[in-house]
Amino acid sequence: MNFAPLPSVDVAAVPSDGFVLDVREDDEWAAGHVEGAVHIPMSDFVGRFGELTEAAEGGRRVHVMCRVGGRSAQVTQYLVQQGIDAVNIDGGMLAWDGAGRPMVTDNGTPAFVL
């Protein structure tokens, strides 16, 4: 079988108002995340898939994020197979943080990548 290469983007290419889907676990999310991101841990993903399809209505591109890009690559591949315009964020949160892109926490403490 011939698989198309996984669509991916550099952190710098993610628009500030882009739709970011964070598939990391709850403790990773709590440490720091992209403001406005949708959080659906990979472990809950299939059960919560409907939340994503609602959020991605109208063909919005989904930028999938994890810590370094492995989990998000799997989720991106799944989304693309479902006909959703999804791209993997190369390097994940480590690259996001390294590029100086803004991160937030839900409790106001300084954000970091766990």
C-alpha cells in the first residue's frame, strides 16, 4: 500500500487564531497549553470524537499537538482518514515553547512543557 506523507506544519506556521487540538494527557495540559486549544487526550479520543467533529465544522483546519509529535501524528493520520483537514504540529509543545509561542495554564501559574 502507498501512504501519502503525513501533513505537518512548523509551529511558526500555526495561525494565532488557528484551531489547535491538544491530545496530551491531563497532567501535561495542566502544566501549560496553547490558549484556546481544544483538549481531548489521545486515550479518550475515540470516545470523544464527536466533540472534535463539531469543533471542526465548516472545514476548519485542525492543528494537532502533543509533546513532541508522536501521539499527534497518530491522531492526525486518523483524522485525515476520516476526511478532516488535519495537520501535525512538528515538534509539538517542545517546539512551540522553544519558538517562544504563548502558553497558558488554567490556574494562572507560569506555563511549562511537562
